[in-house]
Amino acid sequence: MTKTRRIGALMAALAACSCTADQEAPASADADFVSSPGDLVIGSWNLEYFGSPTMGVPDDALQVANAATVIARLEPDVLGLEEIADASRFEELKRALPEYAGLTAVDPDVTGGAAAYPPLPAYYHPALLVKRDRAQIRSAKVVAGIDVGRPPLEAALTIAVGGQQIDLVVIVAHFYPFAEPAAWSRRRDTGDRLKAYLDTNHRDDMVAVIGDFNDDVDTSILEGWPTPYAQLRDDSAHYLFTTQGLSVAGQGTTVDWPSTIDHHLVTNELAARFVSHSAWVERPPYIANYRNTTSDHYPVTTRYHLGP
């Protein structure tokens, strides 16, 4: 077992934390965690109009190369991506990362995807990458009715770890933005529908909902308002935002905004495997001019001990 990164969590943030014992914020400044070969690393990243010829960063080829560099350094076993705007650029990314397999929400193997989303490049879609030696995508579908116009991508995975085959459901989400009352209400309703969906369809399953929630889980990005995801955050018997420690520590997940808006929500079956203090925001010092060449969001990872 080896030591890994540190999270620069402030002691003042810990004092302000209202988490339960099962919802740990970083326990001290520069808290360490210990990695193990039995760990599964789950990541999410909004790649800002990835591959769009008219929106986002100006150099699409450089964006692909930089994204591949970051992913290769982070080495997530499972990675949800948001804002894939060009299928050919996504294929370039996969070719640059041959150890990964993946699909977008409109892939022919995704049930309901073509009907739920306009075809690329008319819109942008969620996507999923998995390490070939750690995860296999058994099936994938788009989940209608949670956020109208932005349906999440759900994949059933088989995880190979420690000689075991473990079932895991990953839902890649990109919920509605903007710091205004109507948008907040839409996110609150989305949170209600997401909880009802998980309660009904995945009550006993190991599930991770990952991606751009476009709001925080301690307080809202709308100043003075509570989080629109309180219904999920407060049901600690069944759900845990494993990124909540980032919120408490004031770790922004975008270049331009101070709040944590990229989150990982897991069911209690997976929460029991969460490696405390492992939530991480990658701000790549090795990518020059990151904001204008790669994305306005940073990748976020969390770690779970699934092996012996």
C-alpha cells in the first residue's frame, strides 16, 4: 500500500462541517489517504463543448491531446464525461487512450439515446470511459424524466478487482445551470426525480451518480439559498455525496467559479466502500493555459475500496 495525494482541507472548514460521521469531510489540514490495488477510482469531467468547431476552446486537436494527457496521469478506472460535442473527437480521444473503452449517449449500443438527444454535433452529450482491464460495460441506456432535455447516461458495469466480479451502476449526469431562482427550482425538481428513480430502481444496488450537478451540496450557488439537492444529501441512510468534503473545504471545481458543482453521489452500498479523504480536484499545472486550451471545469475523482 502506498501513500497518495494530499487534500488541502482547512481546519476552519472542518469546524463548519455539518456532516455526519458517515459523511466525512477531510479530517485535518493536508489529510492523507492510503491507496490499495483493491481500490476503484471514479472520475468525472465536464470537457466544455468537447470538439465543437464553434464553441468552447479554439483548438479542438489540442483539447483532445490535453484531455488525453490529463486522463493518462489521473488513471481513473471509470470516467464520466460531459459536453461531448463531436463524435469524431471522442473517437480520437479513445485512440489516444487505448487502455480505455467508451461510448457517448447517442452510441448505437445505448438504449434510447438517439431518441433522447439530437445527433452530434448539433448538441452535446454525456459519455463514459472505462479501463479495459478493470471494467466492462454490460449495457447502457439514457434515463428519461430526470432532467428534461438533459437525460443522464446510465451504464451497468462489471468491475474486476481482487479476483472478484462486482456489479456497479454508473450514471453520468449534467444538470441545468445558472444561479437564478427558476434554474434552482429546476435542479431541486431534478434532485427529487433522481431520488425517486434511485429509490425505485436501484434500492439495493451499488450506484454512483457522477458529473456536473451545476450546484453545490452545502449551500446553493444562488446566494442565500439552500442546496437544491438536500433531499439526497440529508438521506444519509441511503445516499452520500462523497465530494461533500470538497464543498466544505471550499474546493471549487471550475476555473471561474468558487463553488464545488461537480459531484459524486453514491448509494449506501458503495458509500460503505468510500476511501475517506480521497475526493480530489485535479488542477493540472502540467497543462499550459488550461482554461483556453482544455476546459472551464477541472476533473474530480473519488476512490472506493472494493478489493480484499
